[in-house]
Amino acid sequence: MITMTPSDSLDIIRTLRMAGYALIILGTAQHQWFNFMGRVLPKRDVVSTLQKLLLGNFAYGPVINSAFFSFNAALQGENGEEIAARLKRDLIPTMTNGLMYWPLCDFLTYKVVPVHLQPLVNSSFSYAWTIYLTYVANLKKVSD
């Protein structure tokens, strides 16, 4: 609703797509990722925190954003070729914009928050990020 103009109405199908992504993919991925990071880099010192931050932004970020765009596009009826074109157009700019948002979020999450609460805190940051992703994902098809 944040990106809607006054003449728009709530798109329940779009809302259900976003809820489905969060329920099916994002929640599970966050849980697995933060548990994995807690095992691989258990310390919460600055060096370990920066290592987690870099891994998150350059390994987890591209995968989860690709999953988001692919899931959303597939549910909108796009075929594999259209999804690939969307990823080619949208993924790098999205990741670049993510480098302006996620490092601070990740630093706070990894440095301050206990591992068992990190997915919850990350979900709070993801809420704002998903607003941006939803905007990008609902741009016209590449072929249009």
C-alpha cells in the first residue's frame, strides 16, 4: 500500500504472493542462514561480525533476492526466459541498492542480537526491504 497511488486499490493477489514468499521461502531461509552463521562464525567480535556481513551480502543476498524475483515472476505466469530476463535487468541494481541498506542492518543483527533472535530482527529489517523488492518486482515485464 505504501507504493500505491490514491487511485489504486489493494491487490490481494500481489499481497498473497508476498505472503507466500515470506512463509515458504524467506522464513525458512533466514532460520537456516542465521543458524549456519552461528555455527560457522560463533563469535560476535567485530572481525566475525564483518565476515558474516560480507557473506550475507555476497552469498545469501544474491540467492534470496534471485529466489524472490523468480518466485514472484513465476506466480505471475512468466516463463523461464522471461524470468531470466527479469533477473538480468533487476538483480544487479537491487544488489547494489542492498549494499546501501543491509550492511548496517546486518552489523547490528550479528553484533548485538543473540542467534536465536536474529531471524526475527532480520525479518523486521526485511519488511522495509520487501517494500522495495515488491516495487521492483512489479515493474513491467522486460518484454513489454
